[in-house]
Amino acid sequence: MRASADQLRQIAVASLEQRGAPRHNAQLQAELLVEAELRGLSSHGLQRLPTLLKRIERGLADPRASGICQWQRPALVNIDGERGLGPVVMMAAMNELASAVSSCGIVIAAIRNTNHLGMLAYYAEAAAMAGRIGIVMSTSEALVHPHGGTKAMLGTNPIAIGIPTDAKPFVLDLATSIVSMGRIHSHALRNEPIPVGWAVDATGRPTTDPDAAKLGAIAPFGGPKGYGLGLAIELLVATLAGSEMAPDVRGTLDDTDPATKGDVLILIDPAAGAGSTAALTCYLESLRSSCPAEPGRPVAIPGDGSRTRRAEALSAGVEVPDALFHKLSALAAA
């Protein structure tokens, strides 16, 4: 069925407020979930809300917390998220860094003990819209097999980068796995097979069954390149945040364990560099107008597609599986 973004926000906010979330925190968490739906990233959207609500009910997520900051250096702050909602803690961290980025030029927040962040592009774009370069990294449970292996040993370990320009900001958001586990869950929710090459089952054999894939391992993107980048993020985040390594991470997909992954936010003041946003804008437009491989399908910049999908969904509504919509409505009315 199709529902408006406002209708979905109201359902999510009501569900969160009924479980103790202050209005601001509920609105921020709901906004992130609905934004994912609008941009076609349902794997990080409303399908995650029922699990999050159970985490709140079981004391694994504190909807009131925003994190405790401890500055270790003039440009580095460690944050204990106090089991807070991921978007609430991350946006509080961004506000904390804003006071130091002008003087330091670059500042870093290393975050632990907070719940799932959701779509990282949201934060990278927020930083860029505020005139700063934003880099966001996160880790997860062991869901990805190493290149040449079959056992899940790494997280999906996404990274997002937002860079301001004179027009819309450049926003890149990607997992270092070929696909997120949330997207495999989305296929399972819709009873749709997954493409060949996405994952192996528990025995290490390639599978198109999303339920079998949930018990197996996802492939890294680009073979050894995605594996290497994912491993680098794993080590960097664990070093700065003091979070667990992937085999010991829990709490981003379940409703039974505390969240033990880590997150890193880097803000950079572009004024500290020697470049100009005008030059970036001109270059991005030259890429868009360059000769396409397929006539009638122009070259796109990362972020262009999600903006197009967002505009279409705002006009036509968001497509939500019937079963999920009825479940969410029941949770909001409970």
C-alpha cells in the first residue's frame, strides 16, 4: 500500500512517544526512518521500527539519552551514548563538534554504546548543508565474509561522505559489503529472492534465498577492495571508539542484546583548505553533462538518484508492504 510521509512520521512518532521518547527524540528517530523510505532505502527504514520499540521496552535502548561527552584532545571527543537512539546521539555529537571545528579545522567524535544509526547519508548531508565536510563510519555484527572466505567475520561497515558545494551537496553513502543485511531482510519481508552473488548460506554455498542468507554471510563489494576498505573501517572505529570487533558485536538487528558496535563522526571546515565550492560545483556539472554510455541515460553523481526517488515518493506516497503497515499501525495504537 502507499502512505504519505506525514502519515508514516505520525505513526512512528506515536509509537516512540508511547514508549517514553521525548517529542524531539521521537521526531528525529522517525524522520530518519521515513527519510530512508523516501529515498528508496527501505532496508534502513520502517521495517526496523518494531525491533527498535522492543529494544526500548526491554531496556536495551534509552529513548531519553543523548550521550555523555569526554574531550580527550582539542579535536577528539569520546562519547558514551548511554544506550540512546542512534540518530539522537549522532546529532548531539554533531552539535558538540560544531563548537570546535572552526578553531581546529577538523574534529572527531568516537561513539560507543548507542543504537543503530540508520542511513548514514542523513548525517553526512546534514553536515554538508551546514557548510562542513562530514564523514561518518559505523560497524556492525559479523555479517560479511572476507575475500576468499565463507564465514561472516566483518561488519557491513558503511561510510558516508558529505561535501558542500554551491548547489546541492555531494553525498556518498555505501556499505563495504555488496549489500546491507537490512536489504536482505527487506527481500525476506517481501518474499523476494536475492540476486546471485549477494550472499552464501550457512554452509558457504551461494544462495538466492534471503532467509538462508541471514544465516550465512554477505560478500564484500568489489572482492578484495571492499574487503580491505571494510577491514580498515573496522579497525579505525574500534581503535577510536573502543567498540567490539565484528564477531562480538550485537544489537543492531536483534532485540536481545546491548549494542556494542562503534561509530565515528569527522567534521572538517572547508575554509581550512585552499579549494572553493564554486570549482566543485563546476566539476560536478561537467560530470553530469559528459557523454553517457547509454543515450538518454545521463551520467549521475552519487546522491542524484536518491533525491529523484525522494521527490517522486513525496508526490506519489511511499510504498510500504501491507503487513508492515498494519503492524506499525497496531504498535502506534497499542
